[in-house]
Amino acid sequence: MPISTQCEHLSDGKCEIASKHAGMPIVVNSSGCEACLANPNPKQMNHPMASMCVVAMIKADRFRTPEYREISKHIQSPEERCENTGTCKENAFGPGTELKEIVPKFFERGKCSCKSYAAKMDRWGVDECEQRFEEIVDHLVKQASGWAVPAFASRVVARRWLRMAIDNAKSDWPFVWAYYAKEAKGDELRYSIRSLLKWKPDARVILIGDKPDWYGGEFYEKPRIGPTSFQAFKDCYSKLQMAATIVDKFVWMMDDIYWVSDFKMYHATSPKYVRHVTQEQFYNWKPKNAWAKTRANAYSYLLENSLPTYDFAGHLPQPIRSKTFLEMEDELGLLEEYRNWECIYFNKYYSQHAIPYASKYTRVTKEPKRISPKGVLLNHTSSTYGGMVREYLESAFPEKCAVEK
């Protein structure tokens, strides 16, 4: 259905409400309008409408105006939405999220409490959902009676779907490394895998790309892609696309990331961002290297489509759900026109699950005098592998792990 027939405030491609708030004509797009109409507070200044406004106002050099500052207040970070809605959860992917994956239509109605109840199930986690099993079934049957997914009104079906959701939440996430041997530094990969298996000895390890002589675990060969723009980035991304055809979900690791203490799985299975890139920062940014340019291309896409702009490219483990990951490539063709996939993927699909992580891990950017990691993760720039970093890894992870020959 054309947008103009859905909203009486759209005229000649401009939103009358947004234009009034901004003090200038605001041309809107279909995705932004649809997000506004689907918002719990439609047809007023909400997050999607504010996003469309600030993009237009920055392009018009009106980001210093009182109107801009007032509209910006309607754009919240994931943690602010968490505080305001009471939906914060330790484990970003739990039984509630899994239930939404199984029966998505049940959670699409905007005027019910289904999404908040799913978030509550995630907060409860697997064990408490097991204890509350019949209570949850009662809730699902009651909510489904007469609408949404009628099959849910059957206790037999509701119990079957809930059991499936809990079992999915219990299932281990494989950890995937995309590896290109010629660009590797020393034994980074070996220590990265050892660091995981030290704390999670039953974790499934998958290596895609090149196979070191010492590695004896699960492996899928994939040669490096041929010469192209942004070759290294596209090559890693293509290996992860291959992983998405092998398993239905996984945690992406890099060979210079290390788990330096025991950790709860939410550290692995939660999308992690390190900063919010405001529209003003983006338009004042002059990227100088290839990596920065791929991020700039991603933010440009996000802004044009009124999506959040959080920086998920923080060199951290990230959870990937294969279905949406493959859908993103089908829609955007990043293997041809590359943009930083982390920023696009998590802002587009999972920003509501994100946790801020800038102060929760140690990143080594220059030769340290000593290493005392904060949090459960450590990583380093390519130039700092060696010296104190290598000594620390050798002392922290001296034992062979299960995937070493």
C-alpha cells in the first residue's frame, strides 16, 4: 500500500509533522515512514521521525539550532531505551528471543505486551523459564486467544514452541575464526582458540579459510578471494558468509582477540558497540584509511535509511544469526559494494540487543610496560603483537587445547 494512503500527514513526499518541528521541509522515505507508523507512538515526534529530521537538518547546516537540539532528545541509545522501558537484560539472546525467531508474527502487533514479555523471558534465562514453564504457556495461550497466531491458543502447540525456544537458548553457539595465514602474526590464532577453550572447554570451534599445521579441529577450506577493492575486508566477510551456510548462528572471533578470564555467555552472544557516532560527527569526519572508509560508507547507508549509527566495529567478538546475515547480503550486495558489515548488520537488525562495551575490555595500541586486563577480553593492534603481549599470552595460555595436534 502506498505510504500516502497510510498517513494523512504526508504531502508531496514531505512529512507535515516533522517539517513543523524542524522548521524546514523534511522529505521522508518509505522505510522511515513505515517505522514511524509502526512505532508505539505513531504520527508524532518519535525515534524514526527524529532520525529523518536530524539527517535533513545536518545536511542543511541546521544542527546548531534549538529545533535540532530538541528533536535530538527523541533519539535514544540502546542502553537509554533499556532504562526507560525496563527491558534491560543480561543475556541479550535468551528463550524470549528464540521464541520470537520461531513464531515472529506473534510479536508483530504493536498494541500488546508480547515483546516486553519476551524480554522478560530473556532476563529470566533458561533455568527460570524452565521453572515457569506452565506459567509462560498460560500467558501465551491467553494472549493468542482470538488473534495473532491462533495455534498458540492450543496448549499442545504452545508447549511445543516454548520447549523448542528453551532448547535453542540452551544450545551452544559455535565460535568461528576466518583465517588468512599470510597476514597472521605469530601464534595469535593458537592463543585466541586456547583462551576460549580454557574457560569453555566444550565450545565448538570452527576455522574457515587456511589451516595451520598445528590445527586439528573442525575446518572448512576457503581460499582468499581475488584482487578487488577492500580485498581483506571482503575476504573475511565472504568466509563468514560461508559460515552462515554451515551453522544457524555463531560467534565471530578474530585471531587477535583473547578471553582473559572466565566469562558468562552474554559477553559472547550480545552485540557490542564502542561508541555512538552522531550525525554531526559523521558529516565532520574525513576518513583516511580503507577501514575508516568502509565505516563511513556504512554510516552513510544507515543515515539515509534512518537507522541507528552505533559503532559495532570495535574489534570484538560478535554474534551472528545466519538467516539475517544472509538476508543482508542478498539485499545489499556487500561483496560487490563493500561497506563495514558490522555497523550495518547490528544497527539494522539487533541494535535493541546491544550493550556498550568501550570500557569493558582492554585494547593494546602501543607497547605496554605490563598487562593487567580489565574485563574478560583483550585485543591488540597488529603492530603490538610481540614483546609484552606475546609474553603475556604465553604465560596465560601455555597448555595445548583440544583442537591442537
